[in-house]
Amino acid sequence: MSLTPAGQDRPELQKAIQQIVDSGFAGVQLRVHDERGEWVGSAGVRKLGESAEPAIDGRFRIGSTTKTFTATVVLQLVAEGRIGLDSPVDDHLPRFGLDRRITVRMLLQHTSGLFSHTGEYYEDGTVVPGIPWQGQEYVDRRFHTYDPEELVRLSLSKPARFEPGADWSYSNTNYVLAKLLIEEVTGRSLAEEMQRLILRPLGLSGTVVPGTSPEIPEPHAHGYYRYEHAGRWNVVDVTRFNVSWVSAAGDMISTTEDLHTFFSALMSGKLLPDSLLAEMRTPHPKLGYGLGVFVEELDGGGTVLHHNGGFFGWAALMYSTPDGRRTLTASLTGGDAELDFAATAAAFQQAQKALVKEVFGGQAGSTEPAR
């Protein structure tokens, strides 16, 4: 299914999303804005066992794409003079006893060295688990409420990966602390500040900060998690679950249209002063992470900015050119295909590469964590 205003014909985009479904995903929604106008389409199914395709205006869980929203709120508070970008986080959140070398910038750029409460994967193959986010234990606890303070304290009970500012490592805990920082400084919830600074000004009526609610507003597709337990493969519907386990690192719900509106506005300078947008888009030399956004040079030439996201059952893509004029936003839902964790991650990366090549004319790397 596709929407092609003014007779716009983009069979290559419909083919690309159909290939993603063929690779093992249940459904895909795609929205592209470029010099040819807007194209919106979907492929696959909304729900296993049914024939209806995903709604092109459907809501979906955006995973770590949330980090760009969270980082933007922090930078807007920097612009308001409420937070210093290079101030110690401990100034605002002394109750955690954080290393005073950890700055607000380090949280947003993943250079704090803090252990990620969702677990750490080291170069030598060592895995240090955090809270359960996969397997039967995750399924059994998917409606459990985690307090963000609890997540931070779990992280702080583990050894840091490195000295603050000495390296780069993707840690979900950084963005849980960013949420607590926002709430401490403003005296309001992150959801309220998100409404004040981003959602209401941009009219993002399809975007939700769910907190501990497991619900997702209609219309929406269904996401499925396939996993092995006790020698058997199981498929569970993970459309409803309590996303407090990842908090402001990945809890939001949105639509392809809202993601387009947000990212285009952000990139074109409508949400941040030029100086702070420049800070946001200055990448760390390791994997090109700025402040809540990846900056990537395509091998065919040109630059894209992006932050994708995903966890079992759900994935989101959000890409833009630096001027905000060309964007790609998409939702992918997992199905019952026989894909383990590695195969699912590989299929996601292939889908990402294929769509970016089609829309931006260059090949994107696979540098971005799926969590």
C-alpha cells in the first residue's frame, strides 16, 4: 500500500519495503520527504494471522530514537540557561555520588564511562548482564515497573567501563540520568517538558511519552518476539509492555509523520540555537556520535544524521540531511520468522542500508547499536 500525492510513482521504495518483509519482518511503514515530495507506504501485515497491511499513520515504539528527543530537551534547557553543558551532573543529582568529572555533555555523547543498566558487551566477548531484556525472564517481567533511580543505582554498582571522557561506549543509563536531570532542574516530569518544548510547539499529536503504561494508542501494528526457552521456540506478542526498563533511553511512541516533522525541524534549526545545534552535530571520533544523534558520511558522498532504535518486536529508522529537507522515517515490526538475536540484528542492518541507499544515494554503515 502506498500514498503517492500528485501521481508520484516510487515503485523502488515499495520494492525496498517489500524486500524487508521478505527478509523476516512482519510489517513496515515508510515515509520519505525529498525534492520529489512526500511518499508514504507500507508492506507486510498489521497483525499475524490477518491480511491487513500496517496503517501508514500507525503509532509504533521508537526505541533508542527516543534519545534524540531527550537530548534535544536537555539542550533546550541549556539554551534557557537552566543547565550548563559542561557542568558536573553531580551538581544537580548529588544523591547518586557520581564522579564529578562526568558532565552533562558526557551523558548525551556516551562518554561518561557508566555501565549500561541493560548490560555490557566487551570487545573480548565478555558479557556482564544488567536487567533482563531478552529471553523468558524478560517475557515474564515485561509488565514490571522499574524506577529510574533503581536503574541508575544498578549501573553504579558495576565497574565503570573507563574514566569519564576517556572513551566512547553506548550506555542507556546516560539517558536515564538525563531524564532525572531534566526533572530535577525543572520540577516537572520529562513528559511535561517534552510537551512544552517539542510536542506542543510542533503539533506532534501522535507522539507519546508512556511512562509506565504498557498501552500503545490506535492505530498500531503488532510486534512479536521469537525466542528459545527450554529447547523450544516461542512467539509472544510484545505490543503491550511496560517500557520503564529503558526509560528515557528508549520509551517513546510515535509515527513516521511525527518523526519526520521533529527531525526536519531539529535539523533546520527550529528547535535549538545554531551554536547548540552545531554542538549536537559534532561527532565523537569513535562511531560518529554527537549529542543524541549519529553523524555519518555516506560512501557515495554527502552526510546524513540519524538515530535508529529497536528492541524485540520493534524497530524505528530516522534519517535526515543536515538541512532537514530530505528525511526517511520508518517502523519495522518483528514477526515469527526463525531469526535469532544475531540474525534479527543483521536483517535490521540490511534493511537500514537498503533504504538509506535508495533515499540518500549512498551506503550507510552498520555502526549503530540496535538497542
